[in-house]
Amino acid sequence: MIKVLFVCLGNICRSPMAQFVLQQMVDKEGLTELFEIDSAGTHDHNEKDHVGIYYRTKDILTEMKVPFSEHYSKQIRKSDYQNFDYILTMDEGNIEDLKTLLGEDKSKKIYKLLDFTSNPRNIKDPWYTGNFDETYWDVVEGCQSFLKWLKDNKKI
Ligand code: 4NP
């Protein structure tokens, strides 16, 4: 079992988008039983307010025919670090926040999703850019590259 936790700031745009995009990819490849995929945020305020996936994230997932279920924002917990194998973040700010929340990445589980691509970079926050198309294609590139990396490294 490969346990993947996507992490962004608010856990209502990028990380739930990545969660459902990767889920669709593994389902299409018949790898469903091999994976557990979830998402979390570094901030706690959306969890306190019980905020679900942002409507523009739902809109792009619907437009791109990516199945999704409801997901309520939750802040990453220290126990998540033990529980998950890969903690895939969206940007440098997420990495910095995780250092504060979790301490040192002793088991080397924390990556930026686009580090698996040939063009490592941040995934910009669509909450601020308003560009959910760009986010979607970045997420697709990252998830495809992550799956390829798992295969190339004989993890699956
Ligand atoms: P996300 O975007 O990190 O991609 O989920 C954000 C969503 C909400 C907020 C910040 C970022 N917010 O401040 O509420």
C-alpha cells in the first residue's frame, strides 16, 4: 500500500484537486487497491469553519471529467507524518509551514509535486491567481510524473 497525502495551504483548491486527479489515474490503471490518497492543509481556519472543496475546483474537476466526492478541509497532523509514505506539497511556502508544524523531515517523505517533473516549480495558488486551468494542468503533469517515478523506482 502506497499512502499519499497532498498538502496545500487551504486544502480547498490545489490539494483536493490533486487527490482526485491522482485517484482517477490509479483507478484507470487498475491500481486502486495499491493506493490510499488523501489531502490536508497547513492552515487550520478552513477546518474550524468546516469548509468543503471550493466551487471553482469542483467546476474544473467536473469539466475535466474527474470524479470526486466531498472533502472537508483539515489541517495536517503530526500523526499524518507517520501514517503517510509521500507528503506531496504544492509550493515552497507549504514546505516551510510543514517544517514548523512537523519538524525536520527525518524520513524524507516531503516533496513538491512538481519536483517529479522535468521542470520543477511551484504550483501557484489559484485562490489568488484565479487561474484554475493552469492549476489543473500543473496537477496533471505532477501526478503523471509521480506515477512514472514510482514505476521507474520499482515502488509499484
Ligand atoms: P489552496 O488555496 O491552498 O490551494 O487550497 C487556498 C484556499 C483558501 C485560502 C488560501 C489558499 N484561504 O486563505 O482561505
